[in-house]
Amino acid sequence: MEPTTTAKKPPPRGRASVPAGPKVLEKTLRVLDLFTVEHPSWSVSEVARELEMPTATTHRIIRALEGRSYLTRIDSRYRLGFAAVDLGRRAMASVDLRSRLAPVLRNLSRATGETVLLNVYDETNHGSLCIDRIEATHDLRLTIQIGRVTPIHAGASAKALLAFLDEPIIADALAQPMEKLAPGTITDTVELRKDLARIRRRGWASSYEENNAGAWGLAAPVLVDGRPVASVGLAAPAARYSKSAVRDLARLTVAAARDGEAQLGGSGS
């Protein structure tokens, strides 16, 4: 009887082939570990030198990670891609952000008396997803439903997330049509980028009539290893808006976000 042979299937088109095995897996994970807040972008040659790996091997691994969107290329350098960000988001969701950060929301609610919100980035809809909220104690208050998704360009809770996402995600989000939801919605890309830079400098976001007429808000990001896993914020009617209210409530909101980071056991920026 003639011995039979089985032809190996070629790798799917558009994806680089990397030999299977525990050693290659370890090398792949070591490559991903290099992408940190302090050093977010690497070239192939830099990765090869840092890990003391052959350039050809490094190139195959990086191409495979790029093919699966775990890395993205900008000019001749690579950064973490959408798949890596989504994996991190799913990991954080698995620790149940709502229960871990519930004490933070309760404390902020008691300190401010306003409606407080916990939002996360919704990659699928390029939006800000409300996963928890405590309503204000005032008779005149804003009611925001859990599960509500708002555009990522509008509102303090959304912008507090957007400002601290990776640049490719920001660029992709800003490339989408930006709907004007209310009188204060920022729809100009240049103006929005200025606002995001201001948010990064001071560590909190503000909005006035960006999602709804007659409402304003504040929010600060909850950062784990420099990445926003959530935003803690508040929303209030315009009747209670003043510069002194913004100053005082922003301080409380930022403190709540730092408490959230401590609850998650991570480090901020």
C-alpha cells in the first residue's frame, strides 16, 4: 500500500504565518509586553534588539499580530491595535466594574447630590456606554438610563474616555460623522482635539449642553496603567451651573476617579 500524505493548508490570505509552539507563543507575548505607556511604539528593528531575537522572526511575529489587529502600524512603527484594546476592555469587564466601583459612585453621590454616572468605551458604536448611575437627590434632576450609549465626541463622560484612548482610536472616532445633538455639541475636529488636549492636561472633562439642552456635566477617567477603563462623572441641570460649582465638583470628581483606580488595584497615568 502506498503511504498517504496530507497536504498542509496554506495560511489564510492577509495573515502572516507564524510557526506554532510554546516557544513562539512566549516570544509573541514578550513582544506584546514591550508596548507600555512609557514606550507605546516600536519599530521591528527596535523590538529585535530589545528582545535579542532575529529580525526575520520578529518581523513574522509582528506581521501576524498586525494581521489580527493586536498591533497597528503607523509609518514604520507599531502600536497596540484595536484587538489589544478590546481584550483589555473585556478583561476589565470581567472583574465587574459596577460592583468594584459602586462605593465610589455612592460617595460621589453623597458629596455632590447630583446624578453620578459610570461609563465605559463602547468600541462597536464609537460611543460611551452608561453601565451604572445614581440619581440626584434634588427635585430638579437629570435621569439617565443604564445601557444608554452616547456618541464618543459629546458629553463629559464620553470625552473623559476619548481623551485618554490611543491615538489610532481617537483618529478613527473623529473620522466618523459627528452629529450635533444639542447647542453645545462640538462637531469641528480641530476644536474637539483642542478640548481633548485640555482634558489630558487637567485630568477631567466638562460639557455644557453637548448631549441635551439645559444640562451640563463633569467627568474624570479611571486609568489603569494609563488606559481608561471607565469614566466617573456627574450630570446636572443648567439651573445649577456656575464657575464655582464646576471648580468644586471637578475636584470631587477627580478624587472619585482616583479612588476608583485604587479600588481596581491599578496605577493611573
